[in-house]
Amino acid sequence: KATWIPSLTEPGTYDVYAWWSNTIGTLGLLTASRDSTSWYEITHSGGVSIKPIDQNKDNGRWNYIGTFDFIADGTAKVDLNHGRVSGVGISADAIQFVKKAP
């Protein structure tokens, strides 16, 4: 499990994106298999939302997770949870919060 706790300076609506690294090596060969049953758990002002993901797809780029309202009080967080596939890993590279214009 990996956890990100943002330092939000103002409350508001934010788009949340996740980045997981590419599983293709420099020779174009698959270097690792990732968990296809992991999920992001987003804690926001309305509660907790779950976003299932397959990290074997859409890697090496920012992936939209969802749009959520957050309070700038330190309670916002995103957890990446390992799924049911044994013998494979998860990539916990980065989470990005992008504030939406009012």
C-alpha cells in the first residue's frame, strides 16, 4: 500500500491524476507485470471513493482518477492498494491534484 497526503492550501474541487511507470524496457520487452486488480482509494470531503485500475495499461503517463471536493485541513489523501494478483507488484510513482477554476 502507498499513501499520498497532499498539502492543499485552499479548499475546492480538484482533478486527481495518477502516474505509474512504463513496464516496457529499453529493448521493447516487457520488464514486469503489474497487478491488474489494484485500486485507488480517494479520501475527500464527501467521504471515500474507490477507483479500480489495471497498471498493465495506460502506463508512462498521467491517468485521470476523478474529480473530488477537498477541504484544506490535512484530511485529504489517496491510497493505492494491492489487489488479488499474487507475485506481481504495483507502481506508486505519483499523484497530481489540479485545482479546477471556480
